[in-house]
Amino acid sequence: MPNNLRYASILPQGIAKCASATDVAQTILWSQQNDIGLITRSGGHSYAGFSTTHGLMIDMTLINQAQFAPSSGIITIGGGIRNVDLYSALQAADATITHGRCIGVGGAGFLLGGGIGFNMRRYGLGCDQVLSSELVTADGQILTLSATENPDLFWACGGGGGGNFGINTSFSLQTMPADDLVTVFEIIWSGQSDAIYAALVDALQDAPPTMGNRIGASAVTPAQLAGGQDVTVTLLGQLAGTPDDLADILAPVYQVAAPLYADIQQLAYWDAQLNFLDEPGPPDRYQERSSFFAASPSSEAIETAFSFLRAWPGTSESASFVLFQTGAQVNAVAPAATAFVHRDSDWLMTMALNWGAHDSRSTVQSNLEWQAGFYEAMRNFSSGAYVNFPDPSLTTWQQDYYGANLSRLESIKAQVDPLQVFHFPQSIPPASTMERRSNLREALYASARRALARAA
């Protein structure tokens, strides 16, 4: 099943379980010969269901190898690897990259969309650590991508989003040594929520790049509010430092109010990731929306957020507003240096809505309307959106995901996939409508037939 059960009823006609780049190339060519649409899946965590299809699903999970070179610190991973196996390989090598927290997520999708995590302020995005990649294109070619070989495609795969230009079957990344010890923390406040949230944002604005964190705020219904329950604020993260260092950073927040709960531990790096920070991320029904703050959210922005958090209609599950701290090394790279354009942000905002199988259609609809109003209100203070949190409700997704890099991405798409073999509702379109499409298609089919004949 996909991770988002909202799309669980979308079933493929067939599944190709590919074990190599050659398998992937054969499958791409076969799908075109038979005029069957295709989609690629590794972890199946597309928020908008873009790894589901009524056509042919290319399942990448057999291409899941990981090889570490101690002399260079480079790890080479298969395009179907999931985080659980990637983390095991990194732990064995006592190394790290910028990575996420959900062990079931596919590594390829994570890297192709940018790749955020608690290491990003220190080391940059996950895509910033990619040195090369192998890509299978619409015409069945298996290409090596790097800064010097097919550089335009290499650039596009550094934040241009998964599934747009071909199927990436491997990545080589530069790792960093894992810290002997890190301080990890989960701290919860249940009173004076507005003031705590504002104090956290202010205190963390100048936090060192060695700190990665997210500030969450849970929504409450008006009835819950009347019953004495208010928004809960949670700080989660890690610091390459000591608990005393963390206390110094959070001192202004503690002056506002003491936390209801605090779990602060100093652990070995991978023990911290796998036993404290990991997020199982079980399948659920949800919609998540995102946007970037170019600076610390204003008091007006926080006030607006909390007014919506206290007016949640309610489902059988949850809704939340989260800020991931970006900046530092993320912003050290120029916006045009990679396809990931959002290099001037301090925070990434997300608002998540989760509902259960027994919530009525009217309940879900009223909640989606609440989320839409919340999102539009917060867009007065923020801009853009994160392509790895694909949003099916976003009508301006091309500009929001890619900004000034959109035109170059469209040009590369026109060169490598003019017939849009790799297509889904928010896939990058070619730069212009291609003339004589039937001739192009026939030429592509002829190339496919020749390639299949050679393989046979």
C-alpha cells in the first residue's frame, strides 16, 4: 500500500520488480511499445499519491545495495534503497549524511527533491552531498550524471523532484563522520502556548548550525479549548553539543514557562537516530501543505497560526502546524547552483491534517476547507513550497516548487523527455509543446524496438 491511504484504491495493471538499471531500461521501452503509462515506486511515501498508478508500476526495492569506500568516505546506494537499509550501512561505516527520520522512506525520492533533516543546517541538504548518479532515460539510455558528465541532468536531479527526468538507479554521496555523542531532546509545553512558540522561534533563530530542530503545535477544537485543553507545543531535535549547551540556548524559553515534559539525552549518533528520533510513519490518511519563511515568523504570523489551531473542526486523528529550522549551510549554496531554489529561508512551515477511515466525507471536507483557509492565511507571511511535500491542492505548484529555476528545468525536460513518458499530475512539463508528436513517438518506438532487439 502507499503510505498515504487516501490513494490506496489506485491499483496498477502490473508491477515490474526491477533488479538492475538494464531491467529498468527494458521496462521503460516495453511500456512505450505497449502504450502503457508508468510510475516509479521505492518507499511509496508520496504525499499526493504520485507513486500510485493505474498503469505499470516500476518497483525499485530490489535495487537496494549500499557500498561504502572508507578511503574516500563515499557511499554508493541503489535507487530503490529505503532509509532503514541506508541507515544500517551508514551506522556500520560510522558515517552520516543529511537524512530524514522515517525509516520507510525511499532514499532516491528524498535526495531528488532536496532532502531535509536535522543535519541540513550543518551539512546542507541531502542533494548537496550527491557526487554522481545513474539515470535511465525515456529512450532506454543508462547515463552517468555528475558535475562534469551530463551536468544539466545532474543539476536537475539536485532538487528537481523524483520521477521527472528518468529513473535514478544509483547515487554516490560524500559522507561525514558521525559524532561520537549528540544531545537529543523532546520538550513539551502545555501552557502559554503562543508565548512559548514565539520564544522558541526567537531563541532558535541564532542557534548554531550544529543544532537541528522542529517546533510543532497541535490543533485543538473549540470544544476542547472550552474544556481547558490548549495547543501543545513540542520541540524535537538534536545538537552536536552537551545538555548544558542546549540549556543555554533555551534559557529565554524556560524563563517564559517550565516545560510539562522534557526528555534530554546524550547518545551515540546512530543510537540517537534509531532509538530516539526515528519516526515509524505508519500508513494513514492525510494531506500536508508547506511554505517557506524567509526570516523568523512575525508575531502576527504566530498569532494567525494559533487562531486557526484553536478553531480546528476536528477529525478522529490530528492536525498540526510545524516549523523546521533551515538556513545556515542550506543557504550557503546559491539558488541557481542546484535545482533546489529555496536557498534564502530560515524556516520551512508545514501544516498536516490526518483523518481516519471512519471519518465521514463531510468531516473530511470541512477539515480540508479549514486547512485551505489556514494555508492561505499563512501565505501572507511565507512563499514557495517544498517539492518533497507534494500538495495536490496547490494550483501554483510550478512556481512554488521551482521558482526562478523552472524555465531551466522545463528546457531540460524538453530535451530528455519531450513526449512526457515520465508524467504525473505535478510533473515538470517540457518547455514548449512539441510539434509533430506522432513522428517523435514513432522515432522513439523505433529506438525502443532496436534496443530490445539488441538486448535479445
